[in-house]
Amino acid sequence: MPDNRPAVPRQLARDLLVEAGHRCAIPTCRATTLELAHITPWAKTRAHDFDNMIALCPNCHTRFDKGEIDRLSMLQYKAELGSGGATARTISAYRTLQAALDRWSKSIAILARAHVASAPDFDYILQARSACEHEGGLAHAAAADLKSVGDDIIEPLTDFIYDWFVHWASSTVDMKWPDYSQSREERKGEFQTLHEALLELHLAVTEALGLEFSELPLRKEDSTSPQPRPLGTLAYQHHRDAAGRMGGSHIH
């Protein structure tokens, strides 16, 4: 073994092979001659751990070591095996929260526009409010999931971001948003605070996963949107769109 590396315990090896069905974990390969690979390199972890290991054929293992297959892809392959491990669960929970906050952000803006329509449709307002509450509930569940798999840095950041959205949604429901007593700089500053918290959460997730910042895109890649924007940018745009319909001179 290189670097005085101990052998993989027999039971751990068996568990990894059973997880992969005794075939290469990459679905389009599925070869049956197998090796056990560390997703985050052994040199960094110095440990044999189920969540960080995967069964690969020698060819796919070599391609992974050469960087032809990146670590994020390997984590996704691990997740597709079923059990996935804590690392894969963290990625899934993080992406689910991002998507939930995007939907909630849009629903808040829709409700704000419904409130200030020139001829308010109260049935539509009730529907928009119900949709906002529904999306808020999904975001609450997603935040709880991420906190359950996150560490002591991820948990408070998730709470801060969720509470920020609760305040935004509540202010909109009560028709107190946007607050025109604020200056332009104060309004922009609120969204900048959100954006910074989202970036901090992303950094905390990448650190918890043992990934470099460049290895985990800020947004899940979408073939229909080659330049996905950070959620903080989306939220601020919804703020501008809704507020603009309430009096464009207040937002610059």
C-alpha cells in the first residue's frame, strides 16, 4: 500500500461492493473488475470511510485519478447508488434548499404585485398568498433537512437565510414591503446581506464536503441557462420587479 496505507477492512469492502451491486458505480460502465476509490483523496483524509469511497473499475478509477472525471460527478454517482452517504445527502439537501428558496422568492414577488394591481383581484391575492405560504413551508422543510446533515457552521447560516426570507415574506403579506422609508442604499444593503450569507453557506458546504470552491458550482448547472445567477441576485431582481410596479421612482 502507498503511503503506508492500511488495507480496507473486509466488512467495509464488502459494504462498498454490495452498494454498487459488484459492478462499477458509473452507470454507463458497470464493469465487474473492481477497485475501491477514495472520492476525497486518501492523502487528504488518511481514512477509509464508507461515505467517501466508491467501487470503480480500473479504467474509471484511473480516469478519476487523472481528473477526467471530477469529484462532484463522483459524488453524484455515489448518490445514485442509493445509500449515497452523508456527503451525497448534504449535496442533495443543499440543492433542494436552493431550489425551494428560488420558488419562494418568486412567489413573494407575485404576491407583492397582486397587492398593488390597479384593480386588485382578491381571489387572486388569496391564491398568491396561499402559494407563498406553500413555498415557505417547502423551504422550511428543506432548511431543516440541510441542518440535519450539516455541521455547526452550516446550521446557523441556514437559519439566518431562512429567517431573512421569513421576514421578507411576512412583510409582503402584511403589505409593508418594500419599505419606502429606507434609502436606496439601505434596501440594496439588505439584499447584499442575503447574497453574502448565501456565499458563506456555499463555502461552508464545500468545506464540509472536502471540495474546492471551484468543484461545486454555486448553482446547479442547467442546460437551458448556461449562466445561472446566484439566488441573492434573483431575489434582488424580484424585489426590483415588484417594487417597480409599486412606484418605479423608489427603486433605482
